[in-house]
Amino acid sequence: HNLRTSAISSSNAANTSPESNPFLAQDPNVPHSTIDEIINEANDLLQAASEAQSLGRLRMSASYLLLAHARLVGLGRRFDRSRCVEMGLLS
């Protein structure tokens, strides 16, 4: 728990600006703050996984990686769903 807390407190905001990350400005149906939150959380989880791995806590590291994967897959599904609505495939 302490690893994730320390990773969250040292979150890197460089990847959350539209200039450095072109995916942020593409989905008009998802508020940017929601996208930022998901990306920041995934980044925090990846940092926590790295820290846990460096301390030899491989199970904890794997858990953080699985959580990050789930967040990013969920984000991808949001984009896919919004693109289908945009193209008229879903209503």
C-alpha cells in the first residue's frame, strides 16, 4: 500500500498535456479530466510496479501491472465505443 501511495504522490504530469499526448484531444464525448485521471492512474500504477519490482516484490508488481492494463483497456473501449457512435454504428 505504501508503494502505491508514494507513486501516486510523485505522479508525472508531462504525459497529460494535449501537446505531448495527441490521444487526449481526440474524443469529444469523454471529458479531458476523465482521460487525464485514467492516464495518471495508469502512470501511477506503472511507477508503483517498477518500485515494487526493484524491491523484489514481484507479486505486488504484477498486481499493479494488471490494474494498469485494466485501466488502459477500459480507456481503449471508451474510444472504440465513441468512434462507433461517431460513425453511426451504435446509437
